[in-house]
Amino acid sequence: MAELRPDPERAQGWTLLVDGAPQSHVDLADPAYLDFAYQRRLGHVIDLAAPPGQPLRVLHLGGGALTLARYTAHTRPRSTQQAVEIDTALTAFVRAELPWDRTWRIKVRGGDAREALAKVPDGWAELVIADVFAGARTPAHLTTAEYLAEVRRVLDPLGYYAANLADGAPLAFLRGQVATARAVFAETALAADPAVLRGRRFGNAVLLAADRPLPVAEFTRRVAGDPHPGRVEHGRALADFTAGAAPVTDATAAASPAPPPGAFD
């Protein structure tokens, strides 16, 4: 069940909840405002993917309220964006209740993210953002090396992949996702609340990967300067974080763990 809850602090702000779990936040008056910590971290990736204001070709796996597509369209006019959302009823609900500027080049398609990914031409996307949850869990088929190989295929050689992931102690899922990305891409980084990285609480982490050097120093500075500061792991520290986890394959994949009761209270 989808629900829109008004933001008491922002006149045109709304939080989208799906089955009781907060999924995204939209401010219709200010598309550049990102309320959730994980969305701000993905916003930093969008900001760093190319020089300021330069249009991008972006593929969003998972549509939701289209918060990040709105952010991209607002901060980078003339960007061309595709969003894939399996819940077409949710898209219709968002389109009716949280309409976006019709001049923005945002095309929303219904369907499974991995099936849609297979139809994207080689090298089309300069940025792929994955934010797919079913029942507050990332589906198993969107966690594997085979899936990331498809992402890599559709990325421009200088493009970035960013994924919103969620996990808690003992962080087996997150370690496996880092190991998988390290097996497919030349460079990886991970941004999260320090308490999440230490397994002290369940929460979100943003995985960033590319076949080019990552803007780690600037990404780290921005994440540390957020209202809820985060930490960025990269290089040897990130390799140590995986603790010997093996890359995930289609044969071994499992959905991300369900959040514990009260995780979003």
C-alpha cells in the first residue's frame, strides 16, 4: 500500500511510504531538496558525475516518487532520463499526486529492472542509479555479478553506477555486494552512517562503482558535511571491510535482509 504523508516543515513536501516503509521524499516547490540521507549521498554522485549543469543520460532502476530524477532534471537541464518501475499503479499514483514538470525529459517505463536493463543499448547511460526494493528488500536478481555485468554493458566507459542498499549486523549482505562490485568494476566506494558500517544499527549504504577513478576526496568531503554525516570507505579499507566475502552470482543470490521492527520509526 502506498501512502503520502505531508512534511510538517515544508509546505509542499511529501514522504512516500510503501507498506509502511518510508521510500522517498519530494518537495514539489524545490526539486533540489533531498531529505533522506541516502538520497543526499546519491545526489552527491549526480553532482560529481559531470561538470555542474552538464546534461546527463541517466537510467534509474526503481522509480518510486522519482526524487532523484527530479533532482537531476532541475540541476542539469536537458538531461535525458529513463526510469524503470515495476509497480505501474504506484507510478500512476505519483504522477497524479506529485506531478513533475512535463518539459523534463523523464520517461517512466513499467517492468522488471533487470529485464528492462537488458533492452538498453550498450554504453547509453552516463549514470545508472539502482534503488529497487520489494517489501523493503532488494530483490535477489539485482544483487549479482551477472546483473552488474549488464549494468557495466549499458554504462558509458566513463560512467558511474550507484546503488542504495540496506543491511544490519552482521553485514553479510553488504559485504557480499561490495565484493561483487569489486569483481566487476575497476573502482568501488561505499558511503554510510558510521553506525551502519560498524553493524550497530540497520540502515542504508550507497555503493559507488566505475571503470574510471572515483572522485573519492570530494565525495568524502560532501558526505561528511551532510546534516547526518556519513563515512566513505575506499581502497584497502573497503577491501578489508569485505572480510573475505565472495562475489554473489545468480546461483547463490538472496534478497537483502528485511529491516527489523522499528527500523524506520
